[in-house]
Amino acid sequence: DAKTTQPNSMESNEEEPVHLPCNHSTISGTDYIHWYRQLPSQGPEYVIHGLTSNVNNRMASLAIAEDRKSSTLILHRATLRDAAVYYCILSDSWGKLQFGAGTQVVVTP
Amino acid sequence: NAGVTQTPKFRILKIGQSMTLQCTQDMNHNYMYWYRQDPGMGLKLIYYSVGAGITDKGEVPNGYNVSRSTTEDFPLRLELAAPSQTSVYFCASSSRPGGGNQPQHFGDGTRLSIL
């Protein structure tokens, strides 16, 4: 299974953008790139996903490199509620997700 | 909207006991998944189902069993509880992922301790 590499943690000031990088050099042509986040004591929450093109939704933007070997999740204006563990995951054709350790995002007021 | 509902929220078991973790979803999703999450770690897939009557093993299936008799329900069975099964268990569902790879919707989890 293709795996992803993320930094262990990142810090941001409130109301500033946060750019979360993810490397997935062994991605296959049919793998989708998913991002989920998990707040303390809660289940994971879907953030965004994409295949080849950049994607935007109300929560975030996903920028995918042209060779698809890396991607970046962009939180445009971090709030205290965005403090969570963010997981970058490659999803196979069955929709199975293989979670890594994720990136702990700390937001400072 | 109820989404994915897991019961119980907390449970303490003795070694060797059995129990069933319940999961139900009201979104008419074909795909359902069971994960476990150990402290400080990411989630690991235990079993998944692509529809009623069809199940398959994930990454860590040993010590667990599942069944899928209806679209809505996907219970997870622990037959002989062991301390290594102490974990938080999450159930998730998604619509058919083909043609767009749909996101998964997660329940709030069941916190299970085996002593």
C-alpha cells in the first residue's frame, strides 16, 4: 500500500494561513489523496480530497503537485477550532484508508 | 441527522469475555469500515464491507469477527477479549467510492478497556 509522509507537528498563529505538506512518492495512478482531521476525543472528520486537480471547499484547499508525488493542505485562516491532528491518506479503489501518525496542528491566539 | 451511530461509548471487559460493538448508519451507504486507534497512533483498518453479505479483512483482523446482514448495520464481535485489544474503535461508512472515491463518515467511537 502506498504511504504518506507528514511532519509531526506545525504551529500557526490564529487567523494566519497554514500550509500542511504531504509526500506520497509511491502513489499509483488510481489513488485519491484524502485529508481528514481528528479533534481530541472525536472521530476523524473529512476535510477534502482530490485526484489530480487542485480542489477547494468551505474548509480548505488542496494543492496537488503535477507529478502527484506531493500535496499541500491549505487552511486559509486558522482558528482555535482548527487545532487537531491532520491526516494525509491515499485511498485505493475500495475506499480503504491507511492512516499514518498525522500532523499535530497547534494554533496560538 | 444521525449519521453513524456507535454503541456503547465506553466499556470495560475482563480478559476472556466477549462482546459486540454496534454500528449503524442511516445514510444508505454501501461501504462500511471498522478501525481501531491505539493511544498516539493513527487508525488501523480491522474489517470492511462493500455491501450486505460481503465482508473482507483489513490490516489487523485477528481476534475480531464481523457480519453485514443489512445495509444499515455492521457489528464488530470480540470473542475472547485480550489486553492488546484495549483501544478506541471507530466505525465509518461511505457511498460507493468508484467514480469519485467518496469520503468516509465516522462515528464518535467506542472506548474499550480490557483488564
